[in-house]
Amino acid sequence: MFPDYFIAEWQGVTLTERASAQEHFIDLGRLLGEKTTTETDPSGSTAR
């Protein structure tokens, strides 16, 4: 994901922080080139 896309996607969001937090965090990780938790450990078997 590119910074301009991230900004454009989230600029008009009017959801509450609680309603959008998880998706925003996932998109932020994608912006930084990180895999999501589900992509890294789909079974949840890795202790963190």
C-alpha cells in the first residue's frame, strides 16, 4: 500500500475510533510492509 492510497482511504472515514481501529491498524501494517497476524500465523499456534 502506498501512503497516498492510505491517506485517501482513511481521510473520509467518519466511523468512531472503536469501530474502525482494527481495520485501520491492519492497513497501517500493510503501509509499513508488514504481514497481518492471520497471514503470519493463521492457526494462532505461535506464542507471542
